[in-house]
Amino acid sequence: MVIAYIWLTGGLHLDGFADTTDALFSARDREKMMEIMKDSRLGAFGAIGLILIILTNWMSYTIILPEHSTAILIIPVFGRVAAIMSTCFSTYAPGGGGLGKRFVEMTRLHHFIIYLVLLLGYTTLILGLPGLLTAVICLLPAWLLMKNLQHKIGGMTGDTIGMTIELNQTFFMVVYSVILINFPIYFRLFQ
């Protein structure tokens, strides 16, 4: 599943995740962080971040897939809705340049509301109340990530949108795995 996901996305969002991780952990000012994100080379923090997120995804898959493989239909959707939320409630970071600018400029509140309602309905349909609970819980970290990126670099870029997608998908899987492991009776009752 990890390899298939990377192949399907071309690693685009993981690249943004790695670039943003390098920048955020560089302890530099905004301008230098923007330069780091534009640099095509992979730094130590980006490499460590990639290893950690891929291992976390793999572990989550080993917990979720055996009994709840339909979660695969929700995980990427949640990551993209979190990205829509981030682009809707943020601005484009000064000094950024690239793929994300148009997304940030085009996204409006009604886009987020439509996608959020569809996500919550779709999640409930596919995963039941435990999935809905996971989605609702995971919206807070998605919001906090967006606010942190806004504070640190002044808004969103294509790389930070990629980070948003990857981190929120992973967080969704981790929370769903925790609920699955700790509340198995709850799953049987509400599915």
C-alpha cells in the first residue's frame, strides 16, 4: 500500500512534506525557510521526516487493513479536505512560488463547507460512527498545523499543502488505529 500510494501520487506530496520539514526544523527566519523549501536537495530533517511518516503509515496499514480495508477509501479524501481547509483559511506565503499559489487564491469558504459535509457523510457511510469520530477529532490538528504554518512562514505554499495532505492522512490513520485497537467492541456496535 505504501509503494502503491507513492506511485499513484508520484511522491509529490511527500516531496512537499520533506521540503517543509527541512525548512521548519532549520531554525531560520522566514526568508531562509522559503529558500530551503525551494531547494531541490533533501536535507537531514526532510529525510528523517520521510522515514518516520512512511514507517507510521506502514504500521497504521498493518492495523487497519486486515479488518477495515474500506478505510483506504477515506484516508486520501481526509488529507485533501484538510488541504482545502488550509488553503481556504490561509493566505499564500510571501516569497513562495509554484503550484500552490493558484489553489490558495481559488479556494473559498463554500468549497470547504461542501467538501467537509461530503467527507463527514462519506466517512460515516464507509466507516460508521468510529470513522466519523476519527474525522472530527482529526480536524483540530489539521487546523493547528495550518495556523502554525501561517505563523512560521506567513501562509501556505505548494510544499506546505503537500505537508498538510501527508500529515493529516497519517494522523487520520493513527487515530483510527488507536480507536480500532482500544475500542473493538465500539466498532462492532456501530458498524
